[in-house]
Amino acid sequence: MIANPLGLALDPDRSIRDQIHEAARLGARGVVLEAAGDLAPHRLGETARRELKHLLRSTELALVAMVLPTRRPFDSTDQLDERIRRADATFALAHELGTPLVLVRAGAAPAKDDEPRIELFTTAIRLLAARADHRGARLALETGSEPVLRLNEFLTEEANPFLGASLDPAGLLLAGLDPIEAARQFGPRLLHAYASDAVGRARTLVSNPRGSGFPSGALDWEEYVGALEEIGYRGFLTVRPDPGRDAAVQFAQIVSRIKQIG
């Protein structure tokens, strides 16, 4: 039996209230909210924050994490002070709404020999982690389409208890990379994991890292869940619906796949 509760990432462009009720009907145990649109910290007033917390309590849904929206990686000084300020507001909102976790696409960790970029990246991430710590939150850097080796090395060297990784299997599979090995590499540094694959999205020329027995973009669900159990990950598995696809249908499909394991 799978021990990890399932969460659902909500679309900031749709009614959050409707999606929260839908998540509860689908059997999700929690939701992931992006700090964008009506949920942007500067737009979400005190009354709206109280109503959102009440709605989550009444539907018995946990707030798994907040997502810090980003338009550029953190190895650039372009508007860095403003981005840090927005991040700090998101950390404060996450704390107020009751989640200790913020997810961010910070960009690929630069190579060690790229000294200017790695210095900028390290400085920015350390500053973000310090702000998160101040707000009682932890920061999880999301994987993208790059091998996780450099990110894992960066997290290992930083050894910051308020800094870790968020694993997106679909993004890795789209690049022909193995999310199962990624989970094992991250080990205790894994703070959040998605339940997703790239079936129907991966180019047919991208081979599956698990071998010819798996079509392009397919996730070996049994091995993935097994790897998470192996490293002691007990957090949520968050379903992030593909853009343009019915969230209810996709959530039900992934629930069905996971149930087949246990």
C-alpha cells in the first residue's frame, strides 16, 4: 500500500475555490498553490487569506506547498532585488496559509568551472534560503530537463537544512533522463515529489531511460514509488495536470496507476 498522500497542483488561471472543491471530490489530500494571479501576495488581501484558510480546513485539504513563479533563472542579476522581494512575500504568504514548503524553478545549477554564473547562483539561492528560514519555510529547487547531478552536488555542498529538491519526473523523462535514479541521488535532500509522466508529450525520438520495454515518456511507477520509499520520502506525491488536459481525468488515471502497485 502506498504510504504517500496524493496532492493536486491547481491552475492559477482557473477559479481556486472551484478547484479546491474538485480536489476534495477527487480524493486528494492536499493542494499546491502558485503565488500568481489572484493568489499573488500583493493581490491576496487579509479577508481573502482568511477565506482561503477556512476553505482548506472545511474541505480537509492540506496546503502542500506554494510555488514561487519565476521568469528567469537565478544565475542572472537582472532585477534580482525585486525577485528576492517577491520571493520573501511568497515565503510570508506560505507561512500565513500554513505550509512550510515553497517550490521554485531556479534554473539549472551552473557548472563549477563557470565561476561568474555559479557565484551569482549560489549567492541568490543562499539569500532565498535565508529568507525562507526567517519565514519558517523550506525552499525546494525544482528539477527541469537537465541532469540532476549538478543540482545534487550543489545541495550537498550547501548542506542547508532549509534547502532541498523538488522532483518532476515528467520534465526529466522529456529529456530522456531517469527520475528514479534522480530520486536515489537526492536521498534525504528530496523535499517534494510530483506524480507525473510524459506519455503523449515526449518526442518519439527520446528513448526511455528504463529501456525498450517502456515507451517514450512513460514512468516506471513501481520503481519510482519504490525509490521514494527506499530514500525515506514520506511527503506528498503531487499530480500536476498537463496544460489543456482535464485535471480530474488525469488525477484519476494516476491514482489508478499507483493503486496497481500496492
